[in-house]
Amino acid sequence: MTYDRFFRPSRRSLLTWSGASALTAATVSLGTETASAAAFPAPGSALLVPSPRLDLNSASDNWIRAKPTKDATIIQSFDYDNANRHIYLAQVTQGGLKLTGESAPVSSADRNLNGDLTITKWDMSGNILGYMYLRGFGHGMSFGVEPVGGTAYLWTEVDAVALSDGTSRGIRLARFPFANGQVLDSTSSTLAKYIPVPGSTVNTASIDPIYGRLVVRYRDTDGVKKYQVHDLDLARLNIWSKPLASISEPDITAVPGWPLTTYGHPSLQGYVAVGRYLYMLHGNAYGTTENINGQNVVISQPNIGNTFITSVDLATGAFYPAPPSPFNGNVNPLYTAAAYTLDYREPEGIGVYVPDLTQPGVFSIGMGFASGPSGARLATIYGKARLIQPS
């Protein structure tokens, strides 16, 4: 089933909401019906409550290093099932496989164009526990994991549209349970599909497990890349009219003094939000080049790279803390050399980890990296843990 933002749930479903975020009770009007729900500030409002913020300068620790996934392609993203202590990783399905319903092996180029993804399930040490295949979903740049009891529900892009670069991106979101060994098609009637912003494209999602929110990144009808943050319970019910935050994506290369000839325009490789703050991970694989002022420049030098982690205030849409002038790569955006000794080393994905379930407000941020030769890629996660409490 496909939903859009004008869908209205039944009164029975409204009365079964399980509020995931501790917000003040109020009444939300739903056509002729009303229900008890959370009070929502206006998009981008300063009413977003203060929350702990990751100290970008905290040490980057080696959590999992150079582990295989189900397929041998580059990971695109990952997320944690903090409740059940699992990690899920997304990658474009490798070429040469013949899956259920396919008459012949499918090439890597066609897997990219089709938007076919492989989801690997790890334990917390990076050992493979299971996998599933998704056909026609997208590129896998970001997705979210929502634990419901012992089941992990995935929020992914879906209904892939091919792009001129040989890849594809989903134009909607989907929610479905992880099922080990399953081959799931984007046309399956078992999928719940969502259109948070009508007319938008390149939709992806991530989950804030601390505050119970869904973060949606999309390209709006004006071509601008934007983020919205929604209460996860309302998103599940397909209510998109009351975002907690709505911002345009800030450009790290627009920071005054950005060293363009050194780092170029690093690619966005993932995003997450916790409370009031959005975190973005940018960077490229070692050896990546870019044409800058007519010169072919290596923007990710071996053993150096151009990986940056950034924090953004969702209430304003601005970098926080504010970048200094002149540019300083030790502030925000913050340059990180995490996992610099990996070969290839491409940053891929960012996730929110809760180390101790008895302290659900204490979180860490994991940063993913791909390494290894083509055809035998491996996945690594380094993490930052120190938090700055709101004053």
C-alpha cells in the first residue's frame, strides 16, 4: 500500500499510539477526528528542546574493523538495532548473482540501475547473522532500523528511478520487517510505502533511537536537498503534516575559507539526528579526483582523505558550533583521520549506538568505512562517544 501525507488513520489506530518521545500532550486535529498526541513546534522552531550534543573532537575508536558482509560490494550505510544488539548494513547487490525469479545472473551495472540492495545483519562484533535482498529500492545511502520486540523493521528508500550516473534512487519510503533469506521486490503488496513530501525525489531515512524520531532527506520540487524530522509514531501512521524540524541541507564547502583545492567537494555519505542536532558524514575514497579550476586534483589523498563529520542545529539549519573564520578543520566541519590506515577507505554511513540500555540517553556515533580491493570489499566502523550536555 502507498500512503501520502493526506492519508488519515482510523480512530482505533490513533488510540493505540505509543508515544516514543517525551513531549507535552496536546490535541492534533485530523479532519473530523481528534486524538491525544504530542505537541509539535513549527518547522525549524527554536522550541526544539536542548539535548546532549556529540563532541566532534572526541576520540575516534576502532569498534569493528575490516569485516565481510553478505556481498563483496561497498557498503553504503548501516544502522543499529540497539534493543536487540544487532547492526544492519546496506550495499548494492553484487553482479553475477541469480536470485529467485531471475532467469539468468544479473550484472553489476544492471543491479545499480535497478536499485537492487543487499542487507546484511551483523552481531555487535561484525559477524554475519543473516541477509536479505531488496530489488528495485535504490542506492542505500541511508536507512533506519526500528526495533519492535525482537523484530527489526527497516525504513528504506523504494521505487528506484535510474539516474544518468548509472545508479538509481528511490522516490518513496518503505517500512518492512527484516526477514532472513528473503528476496523482497519493490512491487510487493506487503510493503507499507510513504510519500512524506509530495513531488519530492531521492528520499532516504534514518532513525533517532533516543527521541523516537524519523529523519527524512529528500530533494524538493525546487531542487533543494532538505531534511524533515518527524515523530516516529506519527510517521508510522503516515502523518507528515507536523514536522518537528524542516531545514535545507547546509553546504560544508560554503564555509568561509574552505580549502577547495585540498579537499574539493566531499560527497555526503550519511546522516543521523539525535535530539536537536543533525550529524552529517562527508568524504570520498582514497585517490578520488575532481576538476577544480581546470585542474584535475586528488581531493582524497592516501592516508589523509577528505572525511568530515559535521553537526547542525535543527532549530536553525545552521552549523553548530559555528565554523570559525578562517577555516579550522578541528571545529565544525571536523576533519577525521579515523581508520586512515585502511586501503581504499571510503566513508560510508553513520549510525547512533546506545552502549548501555540502562542509560538510554547516552549515545555514541559510529562512522562506517569501506575498504579492500574491488570484488572483496570489507566494512569498518569507528566511533565517537564523548557528549556535551546542554547548558
